[in-house]
Amino acid sequence: MSFKITPNLNSLQAYCDSNVPEVGELLSLQKFSGGQSNPSFKLTTSVGEFVLRRQPLGHLLKSAHAVDREYRIIAALQNTNVPVPKAIHLCTDVDIIGSQFFIMTFVAGDIFWNASLADLDDRPCFGESPNSKRAKVYDQMNQALVHLHSINPEEVGLSDFGRPGNYFARQLDRWTKQYIAAKTEENPNAEFLIQWLGENLPEGDGLVSIVHGDFRLDNMIFSHDSQNLCAILDWELSTLGHPYADLAYQCMQLRLPANMGNVPGLGGIYREELGIPSEEDYVALYCQRAGISKIDNWQFYIAFSFFRLLSIVQGVVKRGKDGNASNPKALELEQLLTPLSNLAVRAIKEDY
């Protein structure tokens, strides 16, 4: 079964005239390429450019694709030092375009899909070498993550944005259920991973912060000239949780092989030659900025991150098979399921 993902412009115009007149006359709506979660569209109007982000159509797993939560956190972060687009309007009436959606400002800049930042070799230097620009990109991400985790949720109206209790216990339960609900093939390593994670949950340490949930390079926009971080995107998985979840998730993705999937990692790449910090140095810089000495249980956090990504990819594959994925290449991700579970098991067996 297939669905019409692009909203009807006439229906949207009628709604905006009554509820969001500041966006002006709608001229065009063009879907952004890439992304496997909530479909996003560039909305060009008589007064400028905006972004419309909607839920996928069709049956959705419980708690998935919550654009209302995504809008809420973007709005909450407006006056902080975490760069986000400006939140314009949230529509929870599914009858307007067939699902909930929100509108935010369009932020121009670069989105990098390759963790090695090879694209910077061909950009104008503006007085900086490609290596210094690469180092700056990673430094900016590191700093933004510390800024995010330093925000007091209560001060930005997000004290109820997550449930109390052991974050990783809740997350493991959530992603295990979603993995099982979306499973399309047997995967013994995934079953082993679920069991190992359950048996090795770290004790609660009381750390709670706003977490992005999908903190990675291709969810950020950098300025064309200076590589300053202009905006962090894709907040649909954000919640109140453990700060190390974001850090480990990013580092886990940087461990992925350079030839794996649409968002290549740094596995097998000699980072020093590119000006990109090692995982050890990246984590150490985060710790220095956060005012902590070290991170215990790093092996668990990395393994959990692999399982979480595995569950997310499995969900995308399931939507692809059901015919309601936001990206036509969703089924291509099926080939990543076995390698991801293999990498997770390998991470567990590493010596730390």
C-alpha cells in the first residue's frame, strides 16, 4: 500500500491563512532528499523560505515520529546557546494534510553526509586548511553537545519531557519492543545483544539532561564559509535522559565502516591525517568541557547505541516493506541489519 507523502498545497494554504498568516502565500513545496524519519519539505512562500515537517503516513509504532514533541523542544531551545531553527507553528489536526505537522524557519548551509568530511577538500579555503575546517566541525559538535547537556530542563519548560527512573532501562525496554514489533528476519546476534544489555545495565548515577537522541553529523547545518554550526535538526527522539547516550551514539556511528550505508563512518580511516580527533580525544574533550574526569561503563554505552541504531534501521525497513517509508530507498537499509548487530557484538568483546 502506498501513500501520498507530499501535502496538498491548497489545503495547507487554507489552514495557514487562518492559523499561520505570517508565512504568506504558499508558492511551492519540495521534499528534501535523504532522511528516513519524519518527511521534511522546503516551503517557499511570498515572504521567504520555511520547512514543513510531518509524520509519515500509515501505521506508526507507538511513540514513534512524535512531531509534537519535536516542535516542543525546538521551541524550548530558542533562547539557549544550542542552535536550532525558529519554531513557527504546530498543527495537531490530522485532517489538514493527513498527519500532524509543524513549520519552522529554513536554515541555509551545508549538511555533511560523510564523517570524513571529504567535501571540505574541494571548498574554498577562506584562509583555513581543509584539516583545520574538519577539526572545527568536530569541535563545534562537541561543544554543542556539552551546551545541550548543561541546560537545566526546568528552566526551559521541559521538566516533564521524560519519565523518571533509570534511563537506559527504559530505553532498552522501548527499543527492544520496537525491534521485535518491526522485526522482518531472524538475527541471533540481535537476540544476544538484547540479553547482554539487560544483564549489564549500569546502576543509576542520577545524571539527567536533555538528550537529542540522534546526535550525528548529518543532522546538523554548518555555514558555507566558516563551518560554524548553524542549526541542529531532527529532534524527534529527544527526551530527558542520560547525557552519555548522545555522546556514545555519535561515537558509535563514527566507528561504522567508511563504506557502510548512506552515512559513512570513520572505521578504518586514519583520522589524524584528516585533522579529525580520535574517539579517545573526542570523549576526553567532552569530559573536560563538562567538568568530569572520565566515563565509566563506556563499553555498555557503545553496545547500547549499536542496538538502538539497529532498532531504528529495522523500523525503517519495516515501513519500507509496508509501503509507508518517507524515503524510497528504505529497503536498501535491510543489508545493514546483520553488519550492525555484528559490530555491536564485537564492541562487547573488546577489552577496555
